[in-house]
Amino acid sequence: MTPQVLTPSDLQAILDFTVILAKTAGKLILDGSAAIHASSGDSDVSEKKNSVDLVTEYDVKVEELVKKEIQTRYPEFKFIGEESYAAGSRPPLTDDPTFCVDPIDGTTNFIHGFPFVCISLGLIHNRRPVIGVIYNPFLEHLYTGVKGQGSYLTKGSSAPLKLPLSSLPKPLPSLSQALLAVEWGSDRCEKTISAKSSSFGRLAGDPAQGVTGGKMAHSLRSVGSAALNFALVAQGGLDLYWEIGCWPWDVCAGIVIAEEAGGLVTGSHDVFATTMATDQFGEVTEEILTGRKYVVVRAIRGNLGETGSDAQKRIIKEFYDTVEDVETN
Ligand code: LIP
């Protein structure tokens, strides 16, 4: 079969369709939130892997809606979705255009009424993320990105703002000046939790007051949505986000939005070590997209003979020298 070509105008048409779809899904997410908060118990919430890996009937309903609309408009496109995957539909990644969807990213936030919840719609083509749409219906924040065409934040009905929001990205001398996002994830076994906790402690701790290897970063945030963490790095509100254990549908859209805002995305400690000195560094390959270990750093202004991309590499190195790698399960 001849591989499908997507021209810039095809990508624009897919983006327009995807934005409308995100807004439609957003209404269903808001209805679901209202229904959950009006109900008396927690019967709408089910556990997947364990008691902190949650799903609601609205995750499934939103994914069904999105899948149906995509199949109607783009019947030749493939589909990877969080809830379809959980239900056993696990198609391999191919060169074909493939929507990669998390219907509700931030399900725990959704259940608790913490308004950092979004739908994340990515398009992969030739095994690379090429379109990203992330919509938080609670705040009416819409993030969009198309490979090679920039990324934007639209708040409500205001005009789109080009990302990053600051036209001249700030330098970042070291982690000690950084606002970092990390997540606890749903793997709560002793080995994982100890490694993450000590990593978080070193990022936050004061080396002058007994924390060996402490970086004393400005602070750590856990937004609870991988997609929104990527979006916040893209806009420049976060300097770096790191997570182990999330999935391609959590990050696919965010990768495009962050990269188009000048951000740099890579994978695990090993991927970083083996690619940092190569031309491939900064390219989100299939291995990185599906590798379940991600780090993204915002656009950084070059300074004193150092390019912006060398500064991004330096920050990731400092970060990976500070935190421990853990296995996914
Ligand atoms: C969640 C992520 C979050 C991560 C969780 C989970 P969900 O996605 O976005 O950042 O820490 O482990 O993957 O389950 O809300 O779609």
C-alpha cells in the first residue's frame, strides 16, 4: 500500500476537525463532572490496575464519541485510545495516520473536582506525532500544535496566543531556578515510591542543610495530567516535566505542542545517554513515544556562548543526574 501523504492543508483540515471534536467532548466531560458531583456515592468510579488507577463511565463515553466521529470523518485512519487499549484493543503502530487519544486525562482530578482535566487528541503519522490538541473544558484552555506550524493557546473566545507565551524565552542557569512538574503515578510499590520520593527530595532539598545532592529547585508541582504538564511546559509556566509510567495517549498531543513551542522532549535516562551526542537527539522516535518514560524542557534562551538547545541538554543532564530511573509496570 502506498503510504498516505498529508499536506500542510490536510493537516490544517484535520486540526480544525479535531478542535471541534475536542470542544464537543469537553461538553460531555463537563456534564459528567456535574453528574458525578450530584451523585451520592462513588459508584461511577471503577478501578483499573489498583485503587489509584481510576476510570469513570465518562472516560469510556467520551472515547466512544471521539472514536465514532473520527471513524466517520477519517475511516482510513487508525485509532489508539486509552479505554480501547484497556478493553483489549491494542493495534501496533504503523506508518498510517493514527489518532492517539486520552478521552479524559486527569481522571483522578475529574473525580475530585480539581479543574486540571483535559481531552488529549494526538495524530501520529509515519510513527511521529504531527498534530496535538489538548482542551481543558473547565478553564476553557485550548492548546493546539501542528508539526512545523507552531503551537497556540486559546483561552475561551480570545484570540490564539503563540507559544511559548514569552516571546523571548528566559535563560535557565540551573535546576535551582526551576519550577518542575513530577507525578506520583499509579505504581505505588515500595521500590518505585522510594525511588520517586528520594528523587523528589533531592530536587527540592537544600544541599547546605544536609540534603546530599540537593538542587533546591524553586518548587515541584503535580498537576495530575500528563497532557496539561506538557502544555504548561510549552507555554513556559513550567520549566520541566518528568514522568515514568504514563502512556503514548497521555503525551502524544503534548509532544507536538511542546516541540512547536521550542521545547525539547526525550525519553529515559538510557535514551538520553545514548542520543545526547547524536543528530537524533531531540527527535521523538517510536521508541520514545511508546517508551513510557518522558522528560520535556521548555524553550530556553541561549546565553554566554551556549545555544538554547545546549542549555536544554544541560538541564536534562542535571535533572537525570539527580533523579533515579525506575521500571514501569
Ligand atoms: C494520568 C496521567 C498522570 C499520571 C497518571 C495517569 P489518566 O492519566 O496523565 O499524569 O500521573 O499515572 O497516567 O489516567 O488520568 O488518563
